[in-house]
Amino acid sequence: MRILIQFITTKVAGGVERSDKIIDAPAITIGRATDQILQLRDRRVRLQHARIEPKNGGFHIVSTSLAGVSVNGRSQRDADLSPGDVIEVGSNILRVIEAPEGADFAISFELRDDAAGEHLEPSWTTPKSGLSGWSMRRISWTLLAVVFVFAFVLPATALLHPTLAKFVRGSSLMPDDSLWRAGPLHNAHSSTAAECEVCHVNAFERVTDVACMECHEASRHVAGETSPVIGETRCASCHREHNEPAELVNRHQDLCADCHTALPDDIDLQPAGDFLDAHPDFRVSLNLPIPPGQGETEWNIEHIKLTDALTANRSNLKFDHKVHVAEEGILTPDGKRAIECAECHIPEPGGAKMLPVTMDEHCSSCHTLSFDPDDPTRVVPHGDPAGVVQALVEYYSARLLGEDLDAVEQRVRRPGRALTREDRDRAAAEAREQALAVATDLFERQACNNCHEVSRRDDGELPWHVEPVKLSNDFFPHSDFSHAAHDTEVTSCGSCHNAQQSESSEDLLIPDIDGCRECHGSGFASRNNAQQIPSACILCHSFHYDTKGVYGGDLP
Amino acid sequence: MHESLLEFRKRFYLWAALLLVAVSVAAYWYHDPQEPPNGGTTLGYILGTVGALLILWLAWFGVRKRSYASTLGTVQGWLSAHIYLGLALIVVVLLHAGFQFGWNVHTLAFVLMTLVILSGVFGVIVYLRYPERMSRNRGGAPRSELIDELEEIDRRSLRVAESLGADFHEFVSSGVQRTQLGATLWERFRGRDSSQVLVRRNNGETEFISNPGQEAALDWLAEQQSMSGDAETVAAISELSALIRNKRKLLRQLGADLKLQATLEIWLYVHVPLSVALIGALLVHVVTVFIYW
């Protein structure tokens, strides 16, 4: 539409100036923005304040401002316009006039100098800062003080005097120095409970070994004492408290391997590292007889490389595992049956090692030491060769002189004569003769020599010498092997001990390191496959030897 | 060209923070302390020192942003680094502690630090979003323009009220003077309108009544309108009502504007005091660890 805008300027000097402007536009836009057709420099006018546009053949004003416009003195957001209407926008006045020839719509606009218009007292003040009266600074200082008092000052009173410490720690309301704990105390140390100073003797000083040694004693690898290698290391360097998971024992392989892979020359130990590939071959401790000269057999514990000891387990016992555990069975008092390993090899309480096998408990039910088929319950004592002969002599003397006197009389006494001294001596000699005959049978053929090394001897009181037996029972005294720990679903005795094939008691039925390595791997889980058990040094070996129990008590 | 504080210098500090995190995680992964990871191992001490220095440096931002004359980097750069390295701090400190927590002063420091960082994350989000939301709420105009518009409505209302007599003039001018949105930051944040208006009851008594959202004023006007028989008065009251309804709308817009701005400020009331408390807890943490070494 064609619009005529008539600008009326009132001169300060007096007089009125008019200028007309005709524009083509769909609507008259009124506002403070520069793109408005009618730009008003009045801060109460919005950037796009209102627009006049044709509507239903007439003209219409619409305001986008909430303050609206005033048409003929009435505040309105929109209104129909006709010539003669007076429109107020802020402090500016527009009049609708008759449109001249060639224009669709016309307004006159009076430019005024006091465009800012009248003002109310400003009711807008700068908003206050602060949170309901608390400035940021005040909140900060308060919080800081709370933290400092409750986390430090109050707990710290426990350091000043034992009485204060008792009060602070005893009160359920007061924060005490347990707040300073970096982690829970290990159960083993729970008796020291809240008394930090039992271990932390001086503030700002690391826990000393003296504090540990108040209750504990140990040998080997103790700082400064038995091993110059350990040097200045403190107990607490390895035995770390206040950690989660709580674990006082350091089981890390490097703890040992750092030194033991390359020990100083003056230490007579083989280098040892990761079990997977740097552990030396096993050595077994065997109790071996020193080859007998004359007199008593002596025994000597020898550490022998396991591979060199496979057929060297001399104990002077003759024993054939293969026969005893054969699947087809062996003749026992209960008939022919297979013997289980566990019938003789019984674990000690706790299950770590096996109890010693003894004649009385494990052999004698089959290997009876009977000698008289007429009296099978009568046996000779075991372990006492002289006693055997004596028991036999007594038995046959009694038979000849007492129990069966009539029968003896038949042979040694002339009829009608009393038993003379001579008769008795003859009977005794006969009894002894018979006893020696039976003894010879027992020692050399029937009983003893089944299991023992028996030799004839002419010089001694007895004509036989039985080599004493000592079974090695602790093959690895420097490792903590436990049978119980190895009693799993996938293992049997035969997994490690090849008894089925052993015909001699000199066979050493101990598995070598490769046998262990079938399950046991490196101390570092990352070097193992999924089946291998991480096996650091401490799994089998111990670092210290305890010499005393806790509080200096005796070890069990 | 405007550059978001997160995009500053092609996210240089994001990469720096990621590098710090990566180095810390890798060190944690490869370090084998022969005990459960904790602040007392070699790596624990290193990460703890890095964490403590980071906390002090992050807190120093509060000083740097006020040092207008400082040429030590730009404040925008400092803020970008403050955000990214502040987030990285959580990882550094978790690794320092070996993920061990308890009811103790050490975990207190961690909790305070986490709250500071979370409030900071909130701050970043509102800084990135709220200015635009405020601008949209005001329709692109500055707040002063809304206030000018409000004044215009008030001026017109007063003019209409003058034609209605002294009671109405008193009513409108008291309403103008006692229009109040959020005197304190907290009230602004809650969006509280504590405006009042003076009304004259039928028995001649006058009293100030609470006028949130100009509702009470509109009620009073409606009441007056119903009691008035004179057509001209009715028309004028209705004009006044229309103006006050517009004012109500404008006040809502202004209230929303104030609330958005208050949100931009109020998180700092958590962030800054907790940072100060954190520095205190950090000091207590370090000192007590070495008291009972």
C-alpha cells in the first residue's frame, strides 16, 4: 500500500516545519530498531513496538509490546483506526489523517525534543548479592572452620595428654583420631584398637621395629641382624597396615626374588627366581645310613638333587609298593583284596604331612610274627632281636618244663625216678635248641628277612644282625607342602607318587619340579595361562622363622 | 568470532587433561606396589602430590580471574583449563587413593572435592545454556528494555488511575512502588515475588496486602468494577485491569529472567565455599597422614 507520512517538527526558535514522505510497504512498522519504517528514539518503545496494516477494508494497529499503545487516550494492544484518531507510542504522538489522492493511508508524526518523556521515580534497585544474608566469604570461612575443628583440632587433643586421649576416644560425640585412619586396622592388631600410639610412638615419625618387637619375635631376614642383605628395611616396609583388602603379609615374589636371583658370593644358596622358569631343581632331604662298618649303623641327613636320588632312598627296609597296591589284590587276613594308600599313609592333624608308618599299626595285621602253627596267636616282639630269641627260649622252656611236663617226662626221665638236675638241664638245652631253630627260621626265612636286611654274625651275642630302619619323612623341610591342600577332585595319590610301578623301597616316589609345574606357574599371574596357579615364593617357602609366638609366648 | 570455552584453542586443555588421565591410569596399571594400591606407595605419593598441586592451582583461578592486569594467559584459557583439568582431577585422586574409602578425614577431602567438581559441572552447563535461554525469554531485548516497558505500563496505569480518583491513584502508585521481585539471590533463585499493594476496604480501612503476580490487585479491581454502575468508570477500570494484566505478564518474564540469572550465580555459592573447605580438608589430610606415619 502507499503510505504518506507527514513529519511535523516544532522549531525551538518557533514555527512548524512539515515534510511529507510517501513509501510503498505492506504495513507501517513502528519501533526503536533501525529497520522500522517509523523509527522512534524513545527507550520506552520496543525495537518492534507496533505495526499498522490494512484489515477488512480499513486500517488496524497491533502492538507487540505489553505496554501497548494508546489510541484516543485508551491503552490498547490493538485497535481499528480511522482519520482523526490520535495514537500514543511511548511519548510520541501519531495522528491518522485523511489520505490524500494517490495514497491509501496517511499519518502525521510530531517530532518532539523531549523524546525520553516523563519519568517515574525508579523503583528498580540493584539486586543484593549474598545467599539470604550470608556472603560467599562468610560461608567459606564457616565451612573451613567446621572442617578444621572437627577433622583436626578435636581429634588432635588425643595427642596432648593420655587423659585427654582417653576422654576424646571414650566420648561417642567427640570426633577422635580414629578419623585419621587411612583404612581399617587388621584383625590381628585389634587388641591395640583405638590406641594409635601403641605403634605410632612419636608423631611425624614412621613406625619403628621396636614397636613391633614389643609383641613379636622372628628370625631370618630380620633387619640388621642375621642378614646383611636386608639392611635398613623396617618391619612396616613389608607388613603394611590400614589397607583394604587388609593383608599384613606381603606375598609378592619380588620380595624374595630381588635378592635371591643374584645373591652375594658368600651366601651358599642356589639362585632362585620365578617358579615358572627360574627355580633350581628340587633337592630332597634323605635320612641315609652310613654304610655299616662294625657296630651300630649311623644315619646322616643328606640334601641330594632329586634327579640323583630317584633310586637312592635307602632306609634298610625292603618294601615293594607294586605288590602291595596291585589291582588284583594281595592276601590279607580278610582275604585277597587291594590295599588303599590311605590304609598306611594317614595324614597328621591339619593334613599337611603324613604320620609315620609303623609296624604295629600298619604292617602287623598281615605280617604277624607268629611262629607256632599250633598256637597262631603267640607272636614274638618286633624291633628287639634279642627279645625274640629270649621269648622263644622262654616259650619252649615253659613248654618242656611246665605246661607240657608229662610229655617231657616221657622223653627225659627214666621211669620210676624223679626229675633230676641233669634232666632239667637237658630239657633246657632242648628248649633252647628248639628256640634257635625256630629263630633261625624266623630271622632268615619266614619273617624278619621279608622286610629287613638280616645278616649272620658270629661275633655278637646273637647270631643275627638286623639293620635298623629309618624312613625319611620330611623330604622338603624348607617348603610348606600340604597334602590337604592338594586333595582335590582332579588329583589322587597316583598323580604325584608312582607307587604302582615301584618294586623297591629305594625308589624315591617324590615328584620333581616338572610335576609341580603341571599346575603351578609363575608368581606373576600375567605370565600364566588360565590353568596355572600363580605361585610366588611365599606359597611354599616362608620368609621368617617364627622363634616365638605373639607376646613372646611359646609356639605350638 | 565467538568461541565456546569448551572449544578454546581447539580443545587444547581437553587433550592435556586426557593425557594426564592416560598417564595416571597407565602408571597405576603398571605399578606393582607389593600391597593393595594406596596413597602411601611411591605412585600413591606421586599422584597425591599431583592431585594436591592441581587442587591449589584450580583454586588459584578464583584469584586469577580477578587479576585484570595479569597477562599470564587469558582468563578464557584459564577457565578452559580449569574445567578440563578439574575433571581429570577425579581420576588422579581415585588412583591416588587406590579406590579405598572410609569414614575418615581422607575420604572427607575426596567427598568435598567431588562436590566441588559436580557443582563446577553444573556451572559449566548453566554458563553454556542459560545466557541463550535468558535472551530467548526476553525476546532478544536487554533487561533494561523490559523495565522501561514496565515503567511505561506504570505510567499509563497512573494516568488512568488519576481519572478514577484518589483511591485508585493510591492503589496504583502503591502497587508501582511496592513491586518487588527477589531482593536476595536466594529469593531470585526461588522466583519469589514479594510485591504488595495498598487497598481501601469497603469500611474505609486501608491495608497493604501481598500482591504476588499482581493477582491481589486484579482481584481488587474486579471487585471495584462489579460495584460500579457508571459505564465510564467501568470502562476505565477495565482498561486499568488490562494494563495490570500486561504488567503481570511482564513481571513473569522479568522473574524468569532474574531466576535464570540467579541460577548462573548461585552455584558459585556451593562451588567456592566447598573449594575453601576442600583446601582445609586437604591440609588436614596431608598433616594427619604424617602425624601417624
